[in-house]
Amino acid sequence: MPSGASLSSPKRYAGLWIPLVTPFRDGALDLPALGQLIDHLRRQGVRGFVACGSTGEAAALDADEQLAVLDAVLEAAQGLPVIMGVSGYHLPKLRNWVRQLASRPLVGLLTPAPLYVRPAQAGLLDWFHALADSSTAPLIVYDIPYRTGAHIGTDTLLTLAAHPNIQAIKDCGGDAGKTLALIADGRLDVLAGEDLQLYATLAQGGVGGITASAHLRTACFAALINQIAQGRLDEARAEWLRLVPLIQTLFAQPNPGPLKAVLAGQGYLREELRAPMTSVTPALRERLQVWMGTALEL
């Protein structure tokens, strides 16, 4: 881990985290391509990596594949911290999975509400407390109601913040008041999870972002975070306005389709996704080609 990056200090998750894509080749994992991509990204000022998040198509990977991806990320990261995505809706099974992951040197588990079930707030408290009690790595609550169907209330998150093993939130909730309340409370590191909310979250006191778009223009995203942390808001705003069109284009269709199209055009991986994810349309491919100045031919 780089000097000054202690995860026991305040703002332990500060900086730019890349939620990695998962490369495939002829339907199987392409771990050499993943290693090549990480080797490029880790030189661009990133804080660390997230393995097996939604950008990594984790829902389409079985348990053995997820472990293989995680181990490849840990090896290629060369000491940069790694967070693992963990999700599901069967609590005993998920707790066993969390215990299995204890053998890996993780700095966090990125964990959403149970998918599809839509429990009450009391049920959400029980869920996150049970997982935090089972994990050797801290939990990062992944608040993303449009994927899970579950709204995690502000009071619930503030209650979770009292648990010593719940230390951060990936904020995709879309509720500006809740974001501000968590930043003001200060116990959870607030990480922007929606790429277009990165600047606003950081400017209000968030500590960083888990940012899929930062597979591209990585050093620019890292510079943006550093500029805001140093109070250089005018410079950061100019940098941000240059990045916004890229973010908008990459999310014009479901992630990670557009991102994989660009990375394939740059030679980092094949443009393969697992069902039900699909490749970009020809019209979006043309937009991406214009933006990046890169041929995105299959």
C-alpha cells in the first residue's frame, strides 16, 4: 500500500477506486487481459480497485470465477488495496461466502441491500449487522435502490455508522439530503457511486469515488479528486467539465457495454459480455469513436 494510505486513518477510503470490468475470451475469463488492464490503471494515480462489482458483471460469474477474478486482481494490484463486491438475498449463504473471503487480504466488502426482497428498515439493519459481524474486512454499504428495490433511509445509515465494521458508503441513492447528512455526520466515508455525481459529492465533503468511467482518462479523474481535496475548485471544475461528455457517453447504454467497446478498441480486452448484457449499438459505437478518437471495430 502506498505511503500515507493507511486504512485505519480518517478518510480511509479517500481517492479514486476503479470498479473493474471482467474481460472474457470465447466465453471464459480472460485473466491475462485483466492483469494487463490493472497494470495500466495502477500507474495512473488510483487509490485501489473493486473486484466483482456490477461493472464487473459479477451476477454472471459463479463463485469459482469470482474467486479467480479476485485473486487475479490482488496479484496484479501489487499492493494497492482491493475491495470485493458481495451481494445476494440468502443471508446464511452470503455469510458463508463472507467468511470464505476472510482468507483474502481485502480492505472492504462492497455490499448492497438484499436484492429483490425489499425489507423494512429493521430488516436492513439486521442484514448489514449480520454481514458486518461475519466479516474480517469492513463493510462498504452500497446504496443503489434502482438495482435492489430497497430504500435505505438516512436514519438507518446513521445507525449502521455506529457499527465498528461498517465504515463507508458507495452512494448511488440519488438523495442529495441523505448524502449531505452522511457527510455532515462524518462517521462513514462517503464515496460517489454515480459517476455524474462525483464532482458534487467531493465538493461537499465526500472523500472519493468508485467510478467506472475512470477506466478511461484515469489520471484526469485522479487529478480532479486531488484538486478538490486541496481546495483548488476552479481547476477541478474545469477538469470536471471536460470529463462530463465522456461519462454521459459511457452511460448512454447499460454499463459496461460502452466501456468494454472502448477498452476493446484500445486493445486491452475483447468486446465480450455475458448475457443478458449486450454490446453497444452501431450509433453509440460511432459516438464513442468520435469521442475517444479510437477505432472501435470488433
